[in-house]
Amino acid sequence: MTRRANFSMTEVVESVLPLGARSQMPGYEYFTGGTCFLARRKRRLFVVTARHALRDKPGEDVWVPHNADTLEPLPLRSLVETAPLNDDAHSAADIAAFEVEERRVSGALAPQINLSAVAFWNPANAKSRTEVVFAGFPKAGLANSVDYEARTISRQRFIGRGRYAESSGQWMHRFDVDELGLVKTLDGMSGSPVFCREGAVGTPFLFAGVLVRGSGNGHIAQFVEAAVTIRLLDRALHRERNEAKRARRAMRGH
């Protein structure tokens, strides 16, 4: 995972979208409360988030917009989730993704992080105080809310920074968060893509993983390293290929 592609942090931030769900209550058709991002893997489009962010959002009701300036939802299918291989890896098993049915997308898409081309942060090179950047939609502190009467949604991304601290478990890493300003906690930020910059200002950021946990005061955050997300998306693609093969065999059988 060493191939590099140039990307701007502006595009990366714009790939981060609010995670919400449809509601069955008349007049309150949707609610938001979480973070996700658009990513490509081998030309297929996915929405990636933290698995625990879906606890109050049934898979069939998950609602993610085409971009941060629209209410038009993406057509999602094929939820895939990580599962712990052992007790030590339980904390890292907190990634989920939906494949986007791109042929049904009618509106302008937000930029996507190309996980088949970006440069990846190597945990073997982890150094204390390495610069960390992440972005998402906190539940409190910024204008992220739904106006049901006006049928509008206020969206303000928070761009956070910090410094790498240490490995905190198998495939897990911890970093110290800089000043949060109006954002008091990281509630709602799980699912944010995390980037590390190993060199001085001007050197590229590297995709490091997905934020899944923050301390109550927001001073410490943890992320699952990128390899876990890559394996999950590759498993989804492998499953899809197998399903396509079975369908073709079934057609030949008739």
C-alpha cells in the first residue's frame, strides 16, 4: 500500500459527510447524528463509517447525502461490517461500509478518497508527536441540526488536529487532540477519516485510518488503522464478485 496520488486536503474534507437516518414519524422524516466519508476502492464507491455509529440507524434507513449542500440521499446497499478475530482485536472491529449504487446517483457527488491510489501511513513508522488531522460533524458545538418546518439541514464540519501518541492495541492508535474551540466533545465524530503527516509542513498527509473513539472531554481520540478498512472493502468486493459468478452460473443452468 505504497502507491501515491496527489490530493488536496480541501477535497478530503469535502468527502466527509453527515451520517443520518430516515424516520417513520410524519414531519420528522430524517435525523442526523454522525460522520462518514466517501471512498473508492478498485473503482467502486463506498460510504465508510464507524460501526457503532449505526446502532440507532437501521441499515435500511441509513441516510447519507450526495454532498454537504443537498438533501438528496445516496442509494446505499450491501452493508459490510468488521468482526473481531480475537478478544485483543475487539476494539478495532468498529468499521462499517455501504456500497453506493452509483448508476442510480443523479446528483453531484462529493469528492471521494481513492483508497486504491492514496499514500498510506505506515504504523511501523509511528512517531510520537506526528501531526494528525481529522474532520467530521460533531453533535454539539456547531450548527448541525434539522429544521423540519423549513426542510433544511445546517451542516458545519469540524476540522480537528492533534499529535500522535501511541499504539493502543491491535490495529488501534491514540492521539492527543488540540484545542476544540466551540466543540466540547468528539461525540458524533466517529467515522471521520484520519490523516497523519510524518514530515514538516508542506509534506503530504497520509491516510491513517478511521476515528472510532474519543474521551469524554475530547482531549484524546483513537483510530483504527487503514489496513482494517481496506480489508473490509476488499471483502465486500470479493463477495460481490462471487455473487455475480453464482448468478451467471444460474443463468447458464437455465
